[in-house]
Amino acid sequence: MSLRKYLTSRVFFAQMLAAMAIFAIIAYLFFHWITYTTNHGQEITVPDLSKLSAEQAEEKLDAIDLDYIILDTVDFRPEFPKLTIVEQEPKAGAKVKEGRKIYIKINASKYTMVSVPDLIEKTYRQAVPTLEAVGLKEGTITYKPYLGKDMVLEVRMNGKKLKAGDKVLKSSKIDLVLGDGKVVFDDTVLDSTAVDSTEIMPLDE
């Protein structure tokens, strides 16, 4: 049989149809296998782990075939119970695949200690950002007579005078005693100076 007659014969078309059918079956099985192994269309919604302990989070994630890793312990946040989850990634509501790890951060058990910065003779505008930079808060402001207006004269907490370097709990409120900018002269000193001046004045002859 010549090639031309073969290409137009029923045998050739039957073989072509069989080859196409086999190819279609193989392609179907391949894509079905890929879909199965990659869990395509089987995404899991990440639960909200906020305020849960690590043990509670583990139970919740195990039930839906997810895992977790503790990244770090963050500074104590009073709005969260101690040693509970404050941050997670991916966020709650995100869609992930089975076995995905959820990265979490745990609240510290208490505030850390920080050093009181040196604020004496700094202005009020300088003092407040300096306090905030180390995690402290502005407390009560009082004034006393002093030449420099709004100049920090004393740093106190709960009535106790503090000095630079003293350790206090982070987020503590620090009271500031500022100068009122009013110069107050001591009359006793002035009178004494006047007397001394009189005593050394030469007498008229």
C-alpha cells in the first residue's frame, strides 16, 4: 500500500483516533494527579489565634492540619493576657494549604525594666519625647519658681524623686517638676548685700 493510500485509509484514521484517545486519558490522569498532590481548591481558612496560649493555639491548628512556630516574645501589652498570642502571620481569615506554618508572637509575662533618662535642665519639649523613646509616659506636671521656664528640675514617680539611671517598669508614668520662669529674689540676701555695701562706703570728712 502506498503512503498516499495509507494516509487516506480507515486504518490510519482509526490509529489516529486511538492515539488521541490515549493522549487525552494520559493528560486527564496527569492533571488529576497534580491537582491532588497540590491540594488545589482545598484551602484552609486561618483561624484567629489572638489571646490564645501556645497550647490552645496548637490544639486549634492541629484540628485543621496546620502548624505554628513561635517567632519571638514581645514587650508586655496590657490589653492581652500574659503569655498569649498578640500577632500572627498569615493573618486570621487568610487562605492557606494543608500543613502551612503559622508564625506567632507571644505577649511577655510582665513589663520590662527601663532606665530613667537624664532629663534635668532639659526643656519640657525635649523631655517628653525622650521619655516616650524608652517606653515611659508623661505623668503629672507641677511648677516651682525658677529662672528657666519649662526647664525640668526634678523627676518623680509616686512621690519619689528619681535620678538618671534608676530602673522603673516600662510604661510607668513619670512626673515632672518644671521651672515657672519667674525669678524670685531672696530679700534676706538683698538686705545683707545692702548692709555690706554701707559698711564699706568711705565716710565723708
